[in-house]
Amino acid sequence: MKAVGIVVEYNPFHNGHHYQAKQARQETDSDVVIAVMSTSFLQRGEPAIVSKWTRTQMALANGIDIVVELPYLYATQKAELFAEGAVSILHGMGVSALHFGSESGKITDFIKLVDTMNEQAPKLDPLIRLYMNQGFSYPKASSKAFSDLSLETQGLSLTEPNNILGFHYVKTIKEKYKSIQPETTLRIKAHYHEETISSDSIASATSIRKAIQEGATIENLKHVIPKETLVALNDYYSYYINFHTWDCYFPLLQYKIMTSTIEQLRLIYECEEGLEYRIKETIREAESFSDWMTKLKTKRYTWTRLQRLAVHILTNTSKETIANGLSTKLPYIQLLGLTKNGQAYLSASRKIRQTELLTKRAKATGIVAHLEEKATSVYIQPLQPKKRIEALRQEYQGPIILK
Amino acid sequence: MKAVGIVVEYNPFHNGHHYQAKQARQETDSDVVIAVMSTSFLQRGEPAIVSKWTRTQMALANGIDIVVELPYLYATQKAELFAEGAVSILHGMGVSALHFGSESGKITDFIKLVDTMNEQAPKLDPLIRLYMNQGFSYPKASSKAFSDLSLETQGLSLTEPNNILGFHYVKTIKEKYKSIQPETTLRIKAHYHEETISSDSIASATSIRKAIQEGATIENLKHVIPKETLVALNDYYSYYINFHTWDCYFPLLQYKIMTSTIEQLRLIYECEEGLEYRIKETIREAESFSDWMTKLKTKRYTWTRLQRLAVHILTNTSKETIANGLSTKLPYIQLLGLTKNGQAYLSASRKIRQTELLTKRAKATGIVAHLEEKATSVYIQPLQPKKRIEALRQEYQGPIILK
């Protein structure tokens, strides 16, 4: 059986995701679609609005055969490390292709760009580093360096978030996992950051989240998300009374910062260049997460970069832990859910899969599992006590199986 | 002008406190009553139900001339260190007498007991330590040691909380502050731990808090607390919507423990003998503070001891910080409030007062002030954002002056 891998957050699952899953299967001629999905906290430094279990349900009902965890260690990283982690997990699952949506839509553009960057690395890398030291983000620094050296970027704008991720998927594949065939399609219509929902059947997850937070009813969303997503969102909300947003965690974050010493903050991952002082100063009188972010923000750091830092503070994740985690070989892959077709693949692929697949979560040993356990416990902390304990127990109940 | 000092928590101020203030003034023939009052967290390891500012107001309206802080460093300690801190502050304020309520009521009993303990120290101390190592609390260990050596305890039961504190006040005075005259009166009627309110005009603070938490109306309490206390409690509650109880802080505490490593917990003050493992294990499925305490409690530790540990975890207070704080000379005394009479005393006593008196709180420097600032920030964290910021600012607005 041939498997194609995709890298997802499903925050929440919508028609565009459904479309991508179909495309991935067709374009790579695969029998199985495997999604590696971020767990509780996402790459943009935000909590997922609903739990990984609910998001897994949504996916299985809409064309995904297997969902496995992209653990905290990778899910909350900048594009490069995020991509490396995700691809290594898909490789561990034995996929022969990786499919991603992009603003470009042409896989040859990505491949050529990676080739150019590899060939020109001796000249490009120092220049990119120079611009980054001047305070430019990686995409901006790269595009300035390309322009300085009059290199072709294949028309690939690396300021587009899905192009950046795609670039890093292809780069990782070419460096380490040559057996995987990369493939991309044009993301249709909705851009990643687009904030309003149109009448079309495709809307960005950002715009859907925004609509939900502004009180959109199920009726308002039914043309952009599958029925199962609607039901799952609705069930989650009725049971837990809230979606998970930064506002649920801000009192904890503020408490954490107020009680931490400067030295303790400095140990946190991504807390660099004296940011600990600025964090301490700005938190005291902050009224909400966005109020704090506005006070904290400077030109030097992107909003996303600071949100990720906030996640690491919230979860008390140190530089040392991440460094140790990233230097360790991927210890296991955690299964979140699967269909019958997914089960068939797991049996058929036993020999080609490279990494241990945990069907039930074990008692955490090792950095990846410990980080994940801690992130989960933070994620569920705003729930009411009895529901928090239920959510805690769910972690050990094994994967969701779609009959 | 002659000043008498008293050591108080006023959680909340009631008729018994009013009575003690009068007695202190009369029995020591003093012009001024100075109260050194615990700030946000109390000796039994609990948050004060209302802020130190509100409790200061209550005191000034009812016979106290000056209220100064008993800072976190001393206020959350076992009797010995609590007493040493409190007496050193009153000494710094230039008091010539210290008055306390006790279950005994006879100052000669305390003095004789302290003398006996000092004389018999070579035999007593190793025996007390032996019993404490066997898991007995200090009071129990002492009384067992006394009985082994057939020594007179002057009928002073050291299992009574106010006798214990009184004993340590007298001990500290005899060791370090001989210029202070100790004095005690019998606590009338209500015992410290008594949980129900009778029809008498004296009730314990414990019983009053219990009644308040069970929804007692002002009407129910007006025979046991002064009018000003009623009004202040009522104002506080209407403005902040809640009194401060452990339940307000439990989500923060649970979050803190869930995100701390075993090594980080071990650094916390009073976290001894592997308690960190028990803390981690029991917190996961705890539904409330009292549920957790019940799970955590063993014979070896008193409830109070564990509650104090919980306070130190909540405020992220390390062994190192406390050790450094306790080894430092009292750096300043923070004024919380005063009457006209109190103002006159401050002018008159300028030369005899030994320690700098801060009328306005300064930017925190030094361990005592840092600890205090941190404890305040934790204390006010459950308030709504705008009210939290107001409470934060109040810290720097200077003392309450009763006109």
C-alpha cells in the first residue's frame, strides 16, 4: 500500500483541508493519507481551539486515514525545525510521498530553489545570517540575499507562509529523506491569513476561528466546513463551555511571569537578547494577552516569534530541554486516530516503518513525551476540574478508531 | 510617648481584636498601640480574605494607632521565625512593651518556661530534636521532652497556638530585645480554632471566615465584628466580587506544579524529604485545594505545614531566597497606616526607632521587598484585569491615614 503524508494543524478542519486530502491522494496515486498533526499548541504560538482528539475526529471523517502527533517539541518551532520534525515523522510512518498546499503550486520551483540555495550556500548563508543579525526575519533576509546575489527565486515568494513551509519540507527531503517524493498543489482561493469568510466553500482556518470567536453560529459556517466539523465543534463547545484561545491562558502566563525571576525567564527557550527584562516590565500592567503582545512587540520580533516565546514561558520549556530534545533521535510516533484503511496500512507497512508507533500513550519517559505531557496539562488547565481530569485520562485511552 | 506592640493578622478584625488592643494599651499603660500585621499570606498558609489595606482600615478604626507590615519573609513561617520577625519589627518601631493574647494568660508562666528551657537546653534540645526526627511537631516534641526530664511546663500547654506564639515572643525578647516588656492576657471565650459563632460578642476569626464563606450576611455578623469591619468587608466584596481563599489560587498552584520539574519543586522552601514527588503525584487528579490537601496529607506533616509549603510553591519562593532573607538584617519597616496619634508617635520617636520606616513603598530592592512584591502580585492575580492593575498601583500610594 502506498501512503502520502501531509502536515496539518486542522484548527479547525475545513473544506480546504478536505480538498487537499483528496488532491494528495490523487496526485500521488496513494492508497492512504497520513496526517501528522500538531497537538495542543501550534506553530504560530497559539493554543489549538479544540483538543487534538476532536481535531482527529474531524480529520478521520473527511478523508484522512491515519492521524499521528506532531509533538510540542516540533509543533511550536519556526518553519525549519517544524518541517524537519514533521518530515521525520512521516518518514517514520513509511510514506513514499509528501504533499503540501502552497501559494506557488509548482513543485519544480521548490526543488530548483532548494538546489540553488544548496549550491550557493557558501555565499548565501553568511549574507542571510548578516541580514538576520540586522533584525530581518528569515524569509526577508533570504530574499534580500537572493537579490544581492542576483539569484533566481523561481518567483517563489518566501514571505508566503505555506511557501516557506513547503520550501523547508523539500529542503529536508533532499537532505535526509530522498526516498520521499514531494508534491504540491496551489492552495485554492483562501490565503492562510485571510480574515473574512466569503460566500465560497473555501475559507481559511484563520477566518473561521475569527468568525467563531465573534460568535458565528453553525448556520454561518456550514458552507465552509464539513458537517462533522460543525458537529464536533458544537459538541466541544457545549461540553467545555469555551474554545481554547490565548485569553484562557493569559492569567496563568501573567502569574508565571510575575513569579519568575529574570534568571528563570532567561532559561526559557527563545528568550534571547534581554527579552526577559522587557517581558517582566510589560506584563505588570497588561490587561489581556493582546494588550500584552502590543506592549511587548518591537520591530525586531515578529508577532509569531513572540507568541511562540509566550507558549514556551507558559509551558516552562527551557532552552536546555529543547536542545536536548532536538539532538535526540525521534523516539516514537504517537498514533491519534485511524480508519479501517489506516489499520490495513499499519499491518501492511510493519516492515518498512522506521520508528516505533505507540498506539496507546505510555507513561512519559524521555524529553519528547515529557514535553508533550506538560503541554497537555497546561492545555487542559482552564477546563473545569472534573472535565480537566477526564481530559487527562483521555490521553491514555488509545487512538480514535473510525469504524 | 510610650508604645506597645501587638502581632496581628486581622483576618478579619473582630471584637476580640478590639478588646485586645484596649487591654494592651491599658495593661502596659501605653499612649500608642502599634500592630505589626501579616500582609497577603498568613502563618497558617492561607491568603488573607481581604487585602492588607482593607485590614489596616479596620484596625485604625478600632483602637490601633499604627499598622506596619509583617512581610512575607516572616509572616509565612513557623512560630519561631514568625515571632522573631515580628518582635524585631516592633523593636525597630521603638516599642517598650509587647502584648499578646494567650490561652494561659499569665506572663510569669511564659517567662519561667523560657528560663527553664534556656537552663535545661543542653539536655532538652537534643531530646526535642530526637522527637522531631521521629516525626513529632515542635510543640509535641517539647512536651514529651519536658515530661521525660520531669520538668515543669508551668501548666503551659504548648499545643495551644497562641501559647506557642507567646512562648516564642518571650523567648526572642529574652534573647535579643531585653528592653521590651512582655505582657499577656487571657484570650476571652473564643478559641483560635473554634469554628462556630455563638451569640456572644466574641468569636474567633476562623469562625467568622467560615460563616462568611458559607454566605453569612452582615446581619449575622454584626454582634461579633465592629461596624467598620462590616462596612469594609462589604465594600471589598462588592468591588472585587470575591474574598481571597485558597480556591481562588488553586488553578494557579496546580498549573505551577504541573509545569515544574521535580528539580524545580525541590528548590522550593519547605519542600523536604522527597515531598516533591508526592506533590507531583497528587496534584494531577486533584479537583480543588482541599481535595489536594487531603490527598497530600500524611501523619508526618501538619496541615498548616503543608499549606505553608503550598504558599511557597504558589509564590515560587526558594530555600535559597529565604535563607538569604533570614540571614540579612531587617532592612526597613513598611508603614501601612496610622492615626493622628500614630503620627505624633512617629515624630516623637524618631530618635529611638532603630530601623528605617518607609512611608511610601519604594521600587523593590533587596530580598524582603522582592518577596513582598511577588507575594502581592500573586495575591491580586485572581482579580479582574483592571482591578488587578488598580490594586498593583495602590501599593505605591502611601499609607492609609485616619483623620
